[in-house]
Amino acid sequence: MILSLLSDVPPLTPLGGDPTLEDFGKDPWWIVLIKVLAVFVFLVVMTLFTIWYERRVVARMQVRPGPNRHGPFGLLQSLADGLKLAFKEDIMPLKADKIVFFIAPVISTVCAFTAFAIIPFGPMVSMFGVKTPMQLTDIPVAVLLVLACSGMGIYGIVLGGWASGSTYPLLGGLRSSAQLISYEVAMGLSFVAVFMTAGTMSTSGIVAAQAHGGEAFGWLPTPGWFALLLLPSFVIYSISAVGETNRAPFDLPEAESELVGGFHTEYSSLKFALFFLAEYINMVTVSALCTTLFLGGWRAPAPITTVWAGANSGWWPLLWFTIKVLLLLFVFVWLRGTLPRLRYDQFMRFGWKVLIPVNLVWILALAGLKVAQKSSYSTTDKLMFVGVPLAVIILLALFWPAKAEEEPKTVQEQVAERPEGSFPLPPMDLQVPVSPRAKRLTAERETVPASTEKEV
Amino acid sequence: MTLATEVLAAAGQVGTGEKVVFFILAPLAVVGALGMVIARNAVHSALWLVLTMLSLGVFYIVQTGPFIGMVQIIVYTGAIMMLFLFVLMLVGRDASDSVIETLRGQKVAAIILGVGLAGLLGFGVYEATRGIVPVGLEGANAAGNVQGIAKLLFTKYVWVFEVTSALLITAAVGAMLLAHRERAAGERVGQVAMMKDRFRPGNYPGPKPGPGVFANSTSVATPAKLPDGTPAERSISPILPTRELTAAEIANKPTEGK
């Protein structure tokens, strides 16, 4: 019945071409099944890999080896950990709300998996003789689906915290709901510039829109990637993505030093594993979405395509996509290894008073630019419209009366100001002697021959 | 969602997939609505309402209104219900509704008024939509669903939209004013002031010694010993009952002084 109704639709996009919305929803059921399974396996493998990757990278940053026992380079460590976790005793707290306690991790995981359905992995490919886009599905509002899924995923965290029937999880759940809602606003606003530039909300359309650079005002060449073209949106998205996935330095819902384990303090065994899985899948999802929206999606960047023309055809785009996602995941780990956790009020102030207003001003400016570009004014007029307000802003910023800064006090003055009975200070001219033990260790290490280093 | 559904919907037919979705989700939506009214626990009540809202969102999507469906899920389920939950959780998990009527005849009046309101709304919608010839989805979604909504929102209904947003902003500002508490001068203590207070003369800025540090017992009720051997009373939590220490516990360890 469907086939007879679809007889007059335009033909499919050729192999290697950008899929359009018309190409979706035509796969036979077994292709759909293969794609669903592929996305599931991709996410689970990425989760296992990311845990190992994170531990190894953080270890490298802290000058220690990290997991290196199970499998080559310790690659099977997270698989072993996962299996062990599943066989642990499942504890149901006495004061827990049993049903909600059970469904909370399920909600988290289901939402995390669902969001990945609209991520494009590549162009049209031939799968067992069937021409199909390398993407599970696409809808006209695909990016909103990710927002909806992350919005529903919050329920898992909040309900998990509430249903545990204990104080720390409740506080963690409340913190995370406030955090995720605040940063989801900033995240959603950073999509707006992408939608305005690409003219579509479907992920395959956004990737296609970044394939070639454009021209502003008829002469100014612009880059294709929205990360360069819409830099403020990219920066804001990257920051809010870290907040949205509860990762350091924004990991306040599970701040170990304040809330024990945060919302999952009372969880154990498989239920905890599900929360863990959801967190890592969310990381992969926001990285994949960042790749799709800002970094050109599955397309290889220019140096590769100039050398090798066929880089963007066939199944190769899957590789470029995975590399981009892994690079973004590295940034997550890098942030975790570098930055301390923010204080809660600083964090919320940053979201509401910096990210959202900056985003709104940027969207307004971009919309003004687009209107000026589309209008029938001459190029000089358009430049006037852009240049005069810009010049006014720059002049205002330059000549804005600055606050008179106080002369900074010298250390001696600060010491003299201290009231009577203050905490004792070390002498100002204190010379810390070099530890004699450190010297000995260095000397000993130098005498060790290189051949015996492995035994140490 | 597929083109096939769109074609079917434009022809006024209902596809098999749409029927299946409807007959699964419609009962769920009704169950959610009933559960929301019947559930004793406020958080359970909110969760039932979430189920109903999600089902409605899926209905919109199935009827080729993907944008409104997603917005329903993001805004109502994701943000507004979450704020409801936020408040309900702060109220406390054991706060359940009481079944005792505080006003006589409250239940009967509530049922009559509820049915009356439903009838009034239904009649209003019926009157408003009577005689309107639907353009069909092909007409409404000609340039795409999102583009169609955007066009209507920013041309024909822009005035209504602006007035509604002004109303919403007024409500938000009003809520902020009501929740705002006037603070007396100097009542708010900043981080710098707190630190100055912490390091003022006479206040020990470091952490308190933990119980049992250098003590001869592992009990949390045993005070830590200061370097000069005197017990540090600050190391014991004030809620712990004071305990008589045995002579062996008070005595210095044999290792000390060697």
C-alpha cells in the first residue's frame, strides 16, 4: 500500500550523495533492524572504549600508567569492570520508593540511546544491495529530538535522587535538575544560529549545508564549518554540553566532596551500571551532535579531500565521524584533568548571566546580518548598516569611563595592617633548603643502567 | 512521520501505523490522567501527568505536526513538569493528600464544576471550529511544518503572540517580586567577609582535629590529643554522650617518649 502511494515521489539520492528528508522512511524492515542494532552496538562499544580512554588519558596527564592489565593496553578493563558490576548485590534501600527507584535508571538509559537515532554517520551507501542513508532516521525537527531526549533524561536523575529516600541523593537530584534546565536553555539557544544559517532542523540537511563555504555580501568568502562561521554559538554549545552531561568542571550533581555520590549514592549493581552507561552515552551524543552541527558532520576536512578525492564516499565517512567524536571526547577528559569544580552559585550565575544573554545578543546580531544580506540595498549601504553600529560599540567600549583602581598594597603594608594576635606568618625571607633525600634519589636514578629499568 | 503518513493524512485516511500508535497510547494517556487524580503521593501524581503529556506529544508527531509534538515534550514535559517536581520534592516525600473533606460537599461540588468546565470548553471549541473548512495538511505544511508555523506566528498571529509573551513576562516578574525577600544592609555576607572572619585573631582557621587522632582508642567518642597531650574537646561532636574514660585509655601509649 505504501509503495503504491509513493510511486510518484522523486528518485533516491545517488550513492555517496547527501541524503535528503525524502530518502528516509523507505528502508525495508531488516535494514532498519540492522541500523538500530548498529547504533546500539556503536554506543555500547564507544562507552566501554571511552571509559578506558578516559582512564588512560587522565593517567597520562597525572604521570601514571592507568589500566594496563586486561587485554592489549588494558583495553578489556572496562568490559571486566562492567561484568563485575552486573554481578554485584543489588541493594534496595528500606526507605526507597520501589517502583520509581527501579524505573529511574531505565528512563535515563532509554533517553540516552534514543537521542542517537538522528545522528548522521555518512552519505548514501549500498547495504546488501539496498541504497540507504547511513543514518537511522531523520525528521524535519531532528535536533529538537535530542533536546527532548535530554529533557526526559533529567527525569531519570531527579527521580533516582528522590526515590532513594535519603538526603544526599535528593540534594544531588535537585542540583542536577536545576543545572540541566539552566544549561539546556543555553544549549537550545546555541542551536538557533545553526538553524538560521542552515535553514533546516534536520541533521542530514545541516551536514549538507556545511559541505561548501559560502559568500557574505557577495564577495567575502566564508568557511563551511559552522564552528568557524558561528564561533560564539560553537563556544556556548561546547560549554553547555559539559554542563548538560554533568562532567567536570560542572559535575556538581555528583560532587564527591560534598554529596558522597550525588543522585546515585544509593544505587548499586545493574541499576548503577545503567546510570553509568547513560552518562557516557550522553557524552558520546553531545560530541556527535557537536560534530554534526558545527564540525561538518561526517565530511573529512580540506587537507584530506584535496589529497584524496574519494575521502567522502562509500563507508569512509564513518571513520572521519568517529575520529571527530573521539577528539571531542578527548576534550571532555582534558577538562576533567585540568579544571577544579566550580562553586554552585558561580556556576548558575555563569549560565544565566553570561551564556544566555551573550547568546541572545549574538542571535539578534546574526539575524540583522542575514536581513541586511538578503535586502536589496547596495553593498556600500549594507557595509554601512553593519559597520556603523559596530564602530559605535567599539568606540563606546574604548571610552567607557573605567573605575579608578586602588593602588595595590605591598606585602609589607599588608603585614603591618594585620590586627594583634593574628595567625603567625612565616618569615618573609624564608629560604627552603633543598631536600637532601631528593638529591640522593636523583643520584641513584642516574646510576641505574637502562637495561634494568623494566624491572622497576 | 514518513511521507506515506503525510499522504494518507492529506487524503483524510488513517494509516495502520497511526491506528496502532493511537490504540496503544490513547488508553495510556487516559490512565495517566486518571492516575494523576487518584494517586495519593504528589510526586506519583506528577509522574502520571508526565505520561499523559508524553502520549499527547507522540499524537502530535503522528499527526504530522512534528514541531508542536517536540515542543510539547521539551517545554511541558521537560521544563514545566520538572519545575513542578522540583517543588514537590522539596515539600517532602511523605506528604500525602488527606482523604478527609475539610469543606462539606466539596467532592460533589468539585465534580459538578469539573464536568461543567469540560462541557463549557468543549462547547466553545465546537462553536469556534464549526463551519471551518480544513485546508488539509498539504496546504498547511506546503513549505514544511516548521516553516508553516513560523510564517503564521510572525505574520498573521504576531500581535496575539506578542501580547501573550508580555503576559508571560509580567507573570514571571510578578512571581519574582513575590518570592523576593528584602535584605537588611549587612545581612548578606560575601565570600570575602566570611574568609576575613575565619582568619580573624582568636579563631583557628584550620579544620577541627578528627576524633581518635593520636588517642589510645578507636572510638569516635574519644577526643583527639593535642601535641602537648591534652584532649581536644573540639574534636568530638557535641551530640555524642560524654563517656568516662578508663585509666588505660587515658594513659599514654608505651611507644610515646621513646
